Amino acid sequence: MGAVSKYDPLLQHLAKSDALMLTLSFDEVEQILGTPLPPSARRYSAWWANQEGKGHVESDAWMEVGYRTEDLDLNAGTVVFRKVG
């Protein structure tokens, strides 16, 4: 695990879950994080992309514990995390 990230609470929340699929509203993600999502998270699907590497601390949080995002709905403000592997 790398440096502490503001997305670590999300990582820990997902790590504790045994759900194969977990649907969270953006508001629920913010409650887990204890901080607002950046405006880009509510506007751009790319923010939720399953990207690895430098500059993608948010996706590192869910990918590190074996989840991938899918079924993103920017209008409804929801995202599905699916356990892989």
C-alpha cells in the first residue's frame, strides 16, 4: 500500500465488504470519505474509470482491493463497484 490517500476510507469500506456488487450513491461515497467528491466526479465519467498509475489515486482505492467500477450513472449520481478475480 502506498502513501495515505484521502480515498483510503473508501478502500477500507470496500475491503470490509464481501459483496460481489455494491451500488453507492455519490452522497454515500462522500459520507464514507468524510469529504466532498471533487466536482469532476459528478461531471465526468473518466473520473470513475478503472485506471492504474500515477495520478489516479481514486481508482487505486477500489482497484487495490479487487473492485472495478461499472454502471456509472452521472444523472442519478450512482456507481456500481464489482468484485473481480
